Amino acid sequence: MSKAKFITFEGVDGAGKSTHLQWFAETLRQRGLEVLVTREPGGTPLGERLREILLNQPMHAETEALLMFAARLEHIEQVIRPALQRGTWVISDRFSDASFAYQGGGRGVAPGKLEQLERWVHGDLQPDLTLLFDIPIEVARQRLSNNATLDRFEQEKGGFFEKVRQAYLERSRKHPQRFALIDAAQTPDEVKADLGKIILSLK
């Protein structure tokens, strides 16, 4: 294969992306690739501390967006760029598309402000591929109902997640060259079959 790739997994809470991420990474490793799995918010010691705050502490929507991008900058400079430069593939559970979906679509932060932050933090770095796990909100909510503990995002109402979902879909239409839409309402085996086809198509 060519140079190391940066792949992101996106979708509303309950879509099941995290369940398939490790399988995807392990399948790439079986093909002889070095793969780093990371997540947002998080991925660095500072990012993980910010994650605890972001997932549990109520705050202004724009504060939330700023903290997300602050954690992201640290993540890029400490983890993502160095890994890509040494030839390691990077798979991240969420990246900037999540900010446009959650802080933009869900919270109502102006897209222009998020675009400014995106250009500032990583204008020259974008994922090579973004896998968007799309699912009807009622199905995602049903899946989340099985969780014993929910963070403050997962506790949001269905209307919030419908806005998040629509923002994700709009983002995928805006950047069709890097998005692959996954029907996350399928069975796990069907989703893996779709992911397997995507892996085979990677150059």
C-alpha cells in the first residue's frame, strides 16, 4: 500500500462504531500494517483529562467547542502527525467532523466559528477516509438504553441526536470524496462485510 493513512470513525452515540473499530484495526494489522488506535476527545494525557471534563461538566456550547479543539490540537501534534510521519496508520474514534455534528448541529455553534477553529488547528491535515455509521435515532437510543451509566452527551434527548445525525449527513455530502456511509442498523456481521469491502478498496 501507499503512505500511511488517517482514518476516522464517526456517528451518533449508539451507532456501534466503537464496536467495529477494533475489528477494523486488527484486520489491517493482519495485512501487515502498523496501526495506532486512538480517540477524541482524548488520545493524550491532557486530552484524557479534558475528556473527563467535557463528558461530565456542563458548560457553554462555545466553551465546549473550544475545549474540543484544544484537546484535538494536542492530539494532532503529540500523536497523529508523529505516527503518520513514521508510517503508522492512524484510526481515530471521532475527529473534527464530530465537532461540526455535536457542537454545530447539536449545540448550535455557528459553522463559521468551527471552520475557523478547524483551519487553525489542522487546516493541512484531514482524514484520508471517514467512516460514518448512520442509524435511525430511535434505534441508537434503544441501544444506549442498555448502558448502566451515560455521560452528559448520551443523556441528551432524541431531538438533539437527530440534529447531530443530520449535521453528520450534511458533512458527508459536503466532503463526499472522503466519506463512506455505513448502514449501522444492519447486523454486526453485515456491517463487518461492508467494512471488509472498504478495506479491500484501500490503496
